[in-house]
Amino acid sequence: MGEAPAFFADSLMGDFPKKVDSKSKGNERAIVVGSKIYVIDGVDHELGSTIGIRIFDKSSGEWRIPIVLGAKPKPSKDYSAVLLNDDRVLVVRGNSGSSECFWFLEVGTPFVRQHEKTLGNEVVAWSKGVLGNVEKPIVISGPSGVGKGTLISKLMKEFPSMFGFSVSHTTRAPRAKEQNGIHYHFTDRNVMEREIKDGKFLEFASVHGNLYGTSVEAVEVVADAGKRCILDIDVQGARSVRASALEAIFIFISPPSFEELEKRLRARWANQEIQSFSSYMLFSYKKYHPYFEQGN
């Protein structure tokens, strides 16, 4: 594969402000998207452990430091960058193994715009490119109690070499017979909130007071093993995945009826007050079923 063409900051000095750090010019690549110039620096001089990102707004003449989501590539002095589809930058790192060579920087995708509204700040997002014919992940979603876990267990048992399960994180307490790292990664809320802020999660949602989410690393582990990744995600999380750069197949599991779903939920949480929880799940089903059915 040929090297992607490089965009050097020096070739765009007419659009740059005069105060550019001369010490880092040699490692900079500049990508123009509309009225903004995204400056990618091979070495983040503040963090030192990742590639740095700055944004210059030509209309205001101001520099901005964006919130950077996703697993970030390691520093590299030998790399190239090229704009794809006006909303994504392909970054090719030289002298790297196949698993660390190709990266994508999202600068205007629906996923990025959604997080900019939520965070009230400029946002960019990294995602790792994968070589070869990697099967699209399968997102299985639906209300709690619909039987997603049972279906996935049967699929994994019958085709163990074909599918791999992405183990989600949650802040809720383990249920009977649930094992950490197998059914869920059970974690503290403050830890998960910090990792969400650091961009380590592909999606996350708050369900009945507990956080649930899928980390970028959990999906990469399955893909690196050469298997098709299966994600068991709540309807809120599935909607976030649809807005992300992850190309996936979405399957929504419907219960036989609303009455049967509520019956299952009451049986599962027989010793707890679940009226509000049951109502929430039924509301989610009514709201999101048309969304998945129509593929919007």
C-alpha cells in the first residue's frame, strides 16, 4: 500500500497565525476543513505519550484545544495524513506494526457533533484502522429481560471460533453467579466516569441509576483475535454506536408482548421495587423499536 500524501504546516503558512511553535513545525501536518485547520503534531509536547491535536479557526484567528476521545495513537515522527470525506483524517504511522499503523481522526462525523453538543466544546475522536477483511460487529439490542443474553450464549456455544463477545463495563453490583471479566467488567462509578471523560468508551448509558458501557479496548480485543465481535447493548447505547464511526450490523430483539416483558422483569427483580424500572424499559421499547425497525 502506498503512503498517504502528507500535509505539512509549512506549506500553509499563509493561513497560519504568526505564533506557531517553531520547535514542533517539523512534526506537524495541517488539514484544512472549511474555516478550520486541524494541526496534527507527531508528539504532544504536554502529554508526551500521544499525538497532539490543535485547531486554528481562520474566521476568529484563534487556536483551540479540542477534547480528544477514543484510544489515542502513540507519538510518531514519521507519519502522513490525508482528509477523507471532509469529516475524517487518515493517519498512517511509519515504522509501526500492522496493528498500530493506520488510524482515523474524526473531525466532523455525527458522533463528534453529538459529543460537541453534550460537552459544549470542540471535539475530535481517534479510532484504529484494521488491516484485512474484518467482519462487521453485531450489535444485539433490546429491553432488559427480552432474552439477549440467552441468545448470545447459544450463539457463542455453537460457533466459538467465529464469534467473540465484547464484555461491557457496569457500575452495578454483580448478580448471583456473575463473574467479573466474563459477564461484565464491574467497576466503581468514579473510575468509569473518568474513563468516559478520557474517551475510552465507544458508548455508555445510564440505566436505572447505573452506568453501562462498551470500551474501545473491549471491541479491539475481539477484532485482534480474528473474530466477529458481538455487543450486548441497551437501546440507549446502540443509538450512540449508530452515531459513531463503527460500522456494525444492528439486531433489535422484541419481546412477544409488553405484558410478557413486564412479567419477566417482575420475576427477575421479585424482591425489589421495579415499578419505575419496568415503566422505563417499556417506554424504551415503545420509543426505540420504530428507530431500529426503520434503520434510521
